[in-house]
Amino acid sequence: MYLENRLEKLIARVRSSQPVPLRIRLWSGRDYELGPDPTVTVTVPRASALRYFVAPDLLTLGEAYVEGHIDFDGPVQEVIRVGERFARVATGRTLAPLKRALGHSRDRDRKAIEYHYDVSNEFYALWLDRNMVYSCAYFKDADDSLDLAQEQKLDHVLNKLMLRPGERLLDVGCGWGALIFRAVQKYGARAVGITLSQSQYEHARAEIRKRGLGDRCEVRLQDYRDVPEERGYDKIASVGMFEHVGLKNLALYFAKLHALLKDGGLVLNHGITSVDPESRAVGLGAGDFIERYVFPHGELPHIALVLREMSAVGFEAVDTESLRRHYARTTALWASRLEAQKERARAIAGEKRYRIWCVYLAGCSHAFAHNWINVYQVLACKQGGPVANPLPLTRDYMYR
């Protein structure tokens, strides 16, 4: 009865201050409407679950749903919008960023990658594009399909790198292999991809055999710190990987890329970044939810820190592009596609895993759309001795 009384007081305060289009339905059948015309209904099946509403931030509400203590009715992206508004009003808190100090080792990073990616290739195939690209797409038109937008992204990366036939490309964190396949088949390059995910590695190896690319394309189950440096690469791409590196390891990471690249070579680093100048995590429990359930030990640097660390090891940053709005659309499409396949997703990955990814993808779309986080592509050149920057004087070449 105590928790129910607390809930009633909270609801009264929300209604009188900033109404939220939310209905809370208790196990007893009693309904509370926190504002007119509710678009989302949260069902609380037992009294003990009311503890999640004592201080309902995004971690608390997300945990309650993921662990099966509450349920909701309504489109998942609307659930995220209403949930964020409810958490702000109920707690009086903002998205003020929080500082976290995390450690990174080979073993810890490998386990984090395994947790996130080694769910099931079949699970990811339900909602990714046909090429299994798990990073921000590139939309030239708002109506572009996900398949088209992801192929445009692959080309956008390889065009920025001015990849040429016969050049050696390294893809750091190659996922299921889409970029290295594109580099070999469309651009005539020789490509090596590395990943820490066993599932991704096995999929990419099978695709290399299927496509007959074994003489020009290779995938390795390898940590970036262990890539041999003896020959050097003409071009390096790292897409959606450095979020796992850790703030303290950024200098080591960029120094390794610098060592792997030939003089006059180009590197493109594409990754999610913090909008906080101090590289702190999103507050209101959002960053904590991702750390606990989605990306263990993930850390997002601010773009200023990225540029500083790249410059410190000798890279010349020559082009920086925000794709934030593109990622808001990408994650919205992912969330919708997963929700449309929810029964199959539950059968493959289980109820809890489905719930985690459901709220995570919709939450990411909300976060990118509202500039809680960003994503940048940074193109840089390694200049050494008499070898100069090989890029044209203008950016026109990127869009031919």
C-alpha cells in the first residue's frame, strides 16, 4: 500500500505540473492517466513492480521492462518519447552528463564484443539491410531504402578514402564484412577485415568463399592491437568500432592505426561521439542503461578529443562530417524492422534479448534525433618525409 500511495502522489504531481500522455494500469485493473489522450499504456502486473516508479529515470524504467516487471502497449518509438518525458517530469532531473571511469583490456573488450554481437547472425538479419551493415547509413534522399542507404554509406567511406585498384585496405572492426566485400568487388582493392566476434568472423569467411574472393579478401579474428605492421596499408577504415576502445586507450588506438598506415595513406574513422565537451555519458539513466544491457564498457569521446588524439600521433585531419541525422533515421528503421519481426526475434534470441534491443534501437533513434549523441566521420592523412597529402584541393571528388 505504501508504494501505491507513493505512485498516486507522483501521478498527481505530474498531472498538475506537466501532463504526460501516459496511462499506468495496475494488476487490480485500476488505471491512472497522467495526461489527456494517452498514447502509451504501461501495465504493472504486481505490487512489487511499483518500486521502479519511486524514482523513474531511463535506467529504472528500462530495467523494469527488460526484466519483465512491466509491459507496455504502443509503438516502441512513442514509448521512448513518452518515457523520457515522464522521467524528466517525475524526477525533476535533466540529461546532465555523468563521468564514468572504465578500464579496457584485451579480455574485457573481447567479452564485451561477444556479448553484443554474438547473439545470432539470424537475429541481426531480421532487421539489418541485406548486406548486414551495423552502422549509420547514408541517405541521399529521405525516401531511400535501408538497403540503398547502406550501400551509399559503403561507397561514401571508400570514395572519401580514394580507394584505388590494387591498394591494400584494412577494415578495423569489419562486422559481417560488407565494406571489405565492396572494396574488393567494386573498387578492385585487396582487403583485410578484423573482428573480435566469432559469429561475424564465421559469416564473413563463408561469404568470402561463396563470392570467390579468397585471393583478394581476408577476415581475421584479431584484436586491433595485434595486427602486424610490417607491410603497411594504403588505406584504413574503422566504422562503428572505436566506441569500444575506451577514452584512455584512444592514444594507443590512433597510434596503432598510424603505424599500420603507409606514408601518404588515408584513414577514415567513423564512430559515435559524446556531445559533452568532457566526453561524459548521457544522464537521466540513459548511459547507464546502455552500459548495463547493451554495450558493456563502451565510452564515447567528444569530437574535440578525437581530433586532438589523432593530431597527437601525427595524423592531419582533413575532413570531418557529422552524420547524426542519418543515424537517427537508420536506428528508427532498425527499430521498426525489429518490432515488425518481434515474434521471430523472440524465438531466436529470447524475450529478454528482444526487449533490450527493442528499447535500445528506439532509444538511439530518439537520442540522435535530439542531439544527445552524435556520429562523425573523420578523414585523416599520414604525411611522412617527402610524401605529401594526396587529396584533391576540393571535396568534389567525394560525390562523383
